[in-house]
Amino acid sequence: IASTTKIMTSIVAMKYGNLDKKIIISAKAASISGSTVGYKKGEEITLKELLFGLMLRSGNDAAIAIAEGISGNVEEFSKLMNEEALEIGLPDSHFESPHGLDSVEHYATAYDLAMITSKAKEFKLFNEIVNSKDVDAKTYGFTRSYHNINKILWLLPGADGVKTGSTGDAGKCLVTSVKANGHDIIIVVLNCPGRWDETKKI
């Protein structure tokens, strides 16, 4: 499920974390592979800013920093992710990391991701983050500005989130939230080469 994992990471962070807490970027976070914000070892970033980096830039470095800041390490944070999945009622999901880089025991279904997104959208901050196209550092008092890499916000009228994902094993993934007729519609496509067009069709 690649970086669509980060929807669950956000839920756990918002449920257990203090948004104003400054988290020190570790060597592990700063050196993670895949998509990153570019946080440097030793930087101090608030949890709130890390959530923007996580969801707008799909920062794997943000994911590790969030996990370490809340639970001390990735393994303990992953336990919270799995507890949350069971609480939502999703027996077909299992999390091994906060970022979603390919690993055998890290998976979910399209249905489960829709349910996870529905849960995440209960948080006002989550909706604010995933609906943001550009975030200016000065406005929020952040260390840097953020541009959202989720093109669906520009391509689909009414789209207000949520998250892209792409790895070798997962293929191209996209979880979308769109307002239609007074409802929030959640669309999930996994391993979908034409994810933008397929989502628009759905």
C-alpha cells in the first residue's frame, strides 16, 4: 500500500501526540530512502509540521521522526498502528512501518484504506492538511514551505485529499476524498498505472 500507509500514521500521531512538541530528527530519519522532505539530523521540528511534511511531501523522514517522537522507535509505533486498525475493525490490515516502504507483513485492502481514511477525516487538522495545495512557512511558523505532490487536488473538482503512494511492489496507489452532493466520497485505487484518470472515472 506504499505511502497510503501515512494516513494511518497521521491518525496515530494526532491521537497520541502533542502537536506542539518539537521532535529532534535522528540519523535514521534523515537517512531513510524513498521520498523525503529533506530534514537534516539534529533539526527540531514540531509534530504539526512533521504531519504536513508527511502528507504533502510524502516524507519518509517525517514518518520515522513521528514514530520516534511518539513511541521511541518504529516498532512500538507500528504496534499502535495495528491496535488502531483492530479498533476500527480491520482484520485485513497489518503495519510494519509508518512510511509504507515494501515489506512482506505490511499490507491493507482498498476497503480497509477507505475505512482508515474515513476515520482520519474525523480530525479537523487532517482535513486541513490533505486539502492544502501550498503551505507557506511564515503563515504557520514552520521551518520551510510545503507544496502538495497530490495532483488529484488540481485534476478533480471537489477533491479535498488524500494521499498518493508508489513503490515497486505496490505500484501506483491513490486514496482520494471528493465532495459530491453533500457527501464525502472516498475512492481507493491500488497498483493502478493510470491512477489519476481511473479515479476521475470512478
